[in-house]
Amino acid sequence: MQAREERGQITGDLTIEQPYTLWGTIDGNVTAIKGSKFYCRGTIYGNLTVLHGGRVHVYGSVTGDLIVKDGAKVIVSGVVGKYARNLGGRLYLEASANVQGDVLTEDGETQVDPKARVGH
């Protein structure tokens, strides 16, 4: 499956099921499902939900919530505007991460670098 890149602006909700890099903006909610390897280098104006089998690395920003479901893997190097919720996956916040809400772990593995900013 060929990797896809977007450099413009997308309006509306989007489901990602393949390798995908965003350099632009998405004005809507994004769901990453099994088969996705999503690199968010732009901005999502909405929530980002990562389902079982989805893999995501947030370098840019998500203005809403980040929701990590069972079996998903997420690394945050950028900004999450609201909450980061781990509901059973693997969530890692790097030193450069900034989560403006709380980091909530109901299940799964969450690691937060001591230099990451949380709850500002």
C-alpha cells in the first residue's frame, strides 16, 4: 500500500487506514484504524481517535481530545489541546509534548517524559 501525503486543507471528518502524512490541516475529527501509520505534522481542528491496530505520531497539533483505544499505539511530540485518554493502548508523551488538559489512563500503558507539559 502506497503512503499518502496531504499538504492542503481538508474539511470534514476523515478515517485513515493506510500510511498517511498530514502537513496541512483537517477541519474535522480524525479516526486512525488498523493499517494506519499516521504522521500528523499539521493541525487537526477536532478530535483524534486511534482504534485497534492504528499507529500515530503527533508532531503537530490536535485542538480537541486524543483518544487511544485498546491495541493502538500513539506517540505525542506536539500539542494536544484538550485531554489525552488512554483506553487500553500504548501512549507515550515525549519531552516536547504539550497536553493542555489532563492525561487520563483507564487501561493500557502510558508513559510521560518528565519534561512533557501536562495540564496547562
